[in-house]
Amino acid sequence: METTAYQQYSEESGDWLKKGRARLLAHLVREFGPGERPLELLEIGAGVGQNLAVLREFGVVDAIEVSPLGQEAIASAGTARTLYSTSVPFELDRRYDVICALDVIEHIEDDRAALRWVHDHLRPGGVFIATVPAYPWLFSDHDRALQHFRRYTARSFRDALPADFHVDACAYFNQLLFPAAVGSRAAWSAARMLRPGKTSMKQPSPKSGIASSALGAVLRAEVDLIARGYRPRFGLSVFCVARRGARA
């Protein structure tokens, strides 16, 4: 991720979107995570640690983060048992009950190798929880600034998973805001074309105020619907829960 984009991401780490994604993560761990507590959890691409406090409610958390800015924030917060500073796949003699990667897999060039690594580092019956940006046709300078290699559909993400994963859930997220978000992305892209070099490579997001509160309320409502079993058929993101088989 470009340095300026990462700094912007850090500033937005507590915004409505990150909070909504963290709320979805907490629900998915509660619904699909192994029943015994406490769990051992790993977050891949932990950013500045915005999800680690949520994950700690379920057990002990390790984190992987390659950015020095993120590493410093996570180390200062003390929310991770172990902090790894290398990209997956890498040698690791440890298995987990839950591994999560929220908007991370799209940053990895060989996504299938990374997903195989995830499978191999789950305990039998352990779950992988992921979100990724949706729809290749939405790929833009915003993705390039964040160093994305791709965007996914629900089907293409399922197809990238190792065949011996069992998919418990795979659907879309951020459906209610999808029309407005697509329009906003189109307007931002047009502004970049008209004023090259004058607009941020990463599309900005409201961090406070009435707009942020309203957007946060919409995402909270959507997560509550998902918790009741609703599975959106379109949205800005794909979420997926995949389980390793009960036998090692």
C-alpha cells in the first residue's frame, strides 16, 4: 500500500466502515467459531490493530502486519500476544481456531497460495473469516493506491479457496449503501480525470459528523440482518466463512 494511502487508512481506522466490518467480524466469530472458549485467533493484515480488541473477547490473538506504522500501533496497544512482520505464506509452527483476513487477500498476488497457507494453519474444525472488495468492474485508482491485485465476486472467491475447505457462508456486505457508493466512486473517478494530481489516489471516507453517524447506522442495521440469516446478493464487499474439515 502506498505510504500516503496507508496514513489515510490509519486515520480512518475508527471510521464507520471499519466499525461496521468489526461488528460483522464479531458476529461471524460468535456464529461460526468453534464452541469451546477461549479460542486462539490470528488476524492476517491487522492494519493498526482496529479489530484486535474485538477478537480478544473470544480468546488469545496473534497478528500479522507488514507495515511499520501498523506494527508500531499494535505493539503500543499491547493487544496481540505475538506480532509477525512477514507476509503469508511463511514458516509457522502453530495452528489456530480462527484465522481472519479483512480486506487483505486482494493485496496478495498469489491468493491461492495464501489461502492454502490459511487452511494448513487452522486446527481441524477451525474457521477462516474473510472480507474482500467486490466486483472486478469496480477496480479503479482507489484499488491501485491500496495495491490491490484484484476484486472478487462471491463465486470467484469461493473458487480460489482450497477444495478441502467447507464453506459455511459466502455472500455480500454493504448492500444498503451500494448504489450510493457506486455513484460516489464514479464521481470521484471523474474528478481525478478532470483534475489529475489534485485528488487523493485513495477515495476518502467521512470520519465524523452526521454523514458518518448515518452511514454507521446503516451498516449496523445490515449486520443485524445478516445475524438473523439474511444473505445479501450484492454489495461492495464479499464476506466468507470457510471451515477446515474435522480431521487433520
